[in-house]
Amino acid sequence: MTLTANWSYPTAIRFGAGRVSELGEACRAAGIAKPLLVTDPGIEALEITQRALDVIEGDGLKVGVFSDVQPNPTASNVESGLKVLRDDGHDGVVAFGGGSGLDAGKVIAFMAGQTRPMWDFEDVGDWWTRADPDGIYPIVAVPTTAGTGSEVGRAGVITNEETHTKKVIFHPKMLPVEVICDPELTVGLPPQITAGTGMDAFAHCLEAYCAPSYHPMSEGIAVEGMRLVKDYLPRAYGDRNDIEARGQMLSAAAMGAVAFQKGLGGIHSLSHPVGAIYNTHHGLTNAVFMPYVLAFNRGAIEEKIERLSNWLGISGGFNGFMDYVLALREQLDIAHSIGSIGVDDAQFDRMAKMAVVDPTAGGNPITLEVSDCRKLYEEAYCGHLQR
């Protein structure tokens, strides 16, 4: 099957190997004449970035680069990028990279013409209406990993360095105008990055599927996203040059981000404080917490997971699905405890309080209390899974 197509869901997507060659055309379609390419230092050093810059310049556009973006982007990263954007007269952003580059690029474009502080636009109630929509610059998004799906999202996650908390900045116009999903850009990713980002996509789909709110379209997308991860993540992990597998994982990542309009849950609410304090990889952290949160939610989701298992061809109902998750993590060499990824037990009380007020906590099938979160941190630290 040829994995090349154009579609609009929820925005214009150019999908297929080699389509980064259309990046200059995509900028023009978005109304951008002088783009600022936002990425992180690791991606900036790769050949794929120079290739993207050559394509843009070859189309007659003048492009700048901003790469001072941490793995968990911070407010100071956004401020630095804004200064470059404004000082150099850029009129749009190419968000290029994994979740960090995509989120930072989107928020920089969002803040370009705003006068209020960034935290005034946190995803709380109708705070997004405080923004001046005419001050939001157009965005072209180009993912180089298959995980967050931020290229089809309307928000960016930014760390507040003063409080060590992750905040979701949201506005409908933060949705990129054009997206290029080119699996060739993900070829050569280290296996551990393929694993972590792929499990992030799986976590998005799984939590969206389990969230108790009513959104059947997102729920259906989540199921197919999980099937793609099940079929193609082990292939992408085992062979970094498997273009078909990498293309299908790009689809799964975008599907996860569309699906979680329905909600997320405890996996993410536990992971966000860990990432903010310990700067762990977000997808990897989600993968570690996944079975512990599944076990905690069992009473509310067992019937749904049994149905999901049937759709995915996994036998054994809830227990069989749990066995599948544990086996997949082992196959991808993902740790079973947060202690194994550099997290100690000194911040459990603090993180538990942060987790229950995280925006994702409200989507958990069982209401999370501080005591629940602390116990889950303890279990994930000791590697003691309640079956």
C-alpha cells in the first residue's frame, strides 16, 4: 500500500515519504513569507534540518532558526524565541521536531502579537478568549518523531520554571495551518526515542478511549490508533529504516492527539509533575506509569478494556491486555519503575498534590485523590504492580 495522501483532519496534512520537499510551498499556502524554524539543538544538528532549510530557501523564502528549546520546553525558551521572531521580523513559524520543538514553536507563534503574559492563556475555562486572535502568527508543523501528535493539536505544554509545573497553553488558532508528515524524517531515530515516543502515542489513545466523557468519534479514532501502534511500533523499533512502519506510527501519533479531545487521565497527570521536576522524557514516563494506572482504574474500565482487547486481537480480557502492555514495554526495553529513570522518593508528597490539579486528572475514570496519587508514585517507584 502506498502511504501518500492529502487530507484535512483536523487541518491540512501532506502525508508521505519525501514530502518535506513541499515545505516552502506549505509556508506560502499558510501565508508565511519569512518563517522562523523552531526546533531543539539535537534536531538542529541533523541533516534533515538542513534539508528542510534548503527546501524553504530554494522556494525563495528567507528563513531563520531558533533552537534554544529544552526537552520539556520552558517559559524562558518561549521568551527567547519570541525575541528572535520579533527582532528579525518573521511572520510565521515552522515548528520542526518532536514534541518539544512543536509545542515551543506553536506557543511562540501564538504569543507573537499578544500583550498579556503567557500564563493568562492557560487551558482553564474560557481563558483562551483573552487572546488577540489577530496577534497569532500562522504555523506550519513538521513532526520528526511519532509520539505527541502536537502537529494536529491546538495547545502547547510549557514548564513554569518558578513553580516546576507544566501548563497547557490553548487557543483554537494554535492549530497549524499546514502539516507535513514525512516518515523519512523519522528514519534513523535511536531505538529508545522510537520506543518512548511510540508509547506516548499509545498512552494518548488508551487514556482517550478510557476517559468517561461522551465522544464516540474520538473513541473510535483511539482504537485504530492503538491497533497501528500494536502492529507497527515493534517494527519501527526493530528497524529504523522501515518506512511503512514509521509512516503508520506518524498516523497513530496524530490520531492520538485528535482522540484526546475526549480526555486524558492518570498516566499523564502522574507524568507531568515528574517531567517538570526531573526532566524525564515524557513518552517514556507515560510508559512506565501505564500499567499502574490501568490497575488502579480496573473497576471502572474492565468491560471497556475487554471490548478493546477483542478489537485488537488480544486474548484474556483485562488480564490479557495488561500482559500485552507489560510484554510490549519489555520488548521496547522500557523500565518497570520510575526509580530506573532517575526519579527518587523525595518529592512524592509534592508531586501527588500537583498531579490531582493537573488538567489531565479530570479525565481519569476514577476520581484521583492526593492519597491515590502518592500510592501510585510509591508503587511505580518500587515496581510493585497490583494485579
